[in-house]
Amino acid sequence: MATVELRFTPLPEHVRTARLVGAAMARRAGVADAALDEVRLAVGEACTRAVGLHQLHEVAEPVQVRLIEDEKQFSIEVVDEAPHAVPTDIEAGTAGLPVTEDPEGEDEMGLAVISGLVDDVQVKTGESGGLIRMSWPTATLA
């Protein structure tokens, strides 16, 4: 099991780097080429959400992205340290994630986009921050 961890200042210009690294690691881990665009978009949505929450709550701590390569799956965890009003612990597929974090609905929209892109999504939030874990199957070598 290999893990790569990125930490970046919560600024929108760093989201692109996280997307590129996420897609490169997914390719290296054996995620199907057809799913690489989904990986890139999902990482971008999750990181954009984390950056937005950090800026909204004036959290200066870095956003964390963990890229985890297991034997049969590749996972990406995006961790924010912004306080969340409603604690959640949700595992969902394409059915959607019923979360309302901000009055503008941007958080809910980002989570809906992620759940549409990724079949295996887990969202956990609490007073000290949140985590989105997204996983994709990898090709097994015979």
C-alpha cells in the first residue's frame, strides 16, 4: 500500500495541481483510462469545496489530499479543517448525498457532482473538519 500526501494553502490556484497529481497517481495505480477524467473532475470538486470552506470559515490550515494505492483499489481523501454545522457520516453511490452545509447550496451541489462521478464515496464531517473519500477499482494483473 503506497500513500502520497499533498498539503496546499487553501487557494483556488492550487486545485489544478491536486487534479493533475490525482489523475497521474490514478493512472499509475491502474485505474481504467476511461475513468481518469472522472478522477480528475472529482478531485477538483472535492478540493474546490475544501478551499471554499476554508475561506468561508477563515481557516488558514492547509487542505490535505491523500492518494492511497491499495491492491485492488485507488482512493483519494480530501480533508478540510473547517467546522461543519451538521455532522455527517454518509456512504453513498450515485444515489446522491443529502447534505446541506451552506445556505447558498454550493456545498450540496459539489457533493452531488462528486456522487455522480464516483460510485464509491464516503463523506464525514464534524466540528473539527471533514473528509471526502473517493475510491475506484484498479486493474489486476494476471
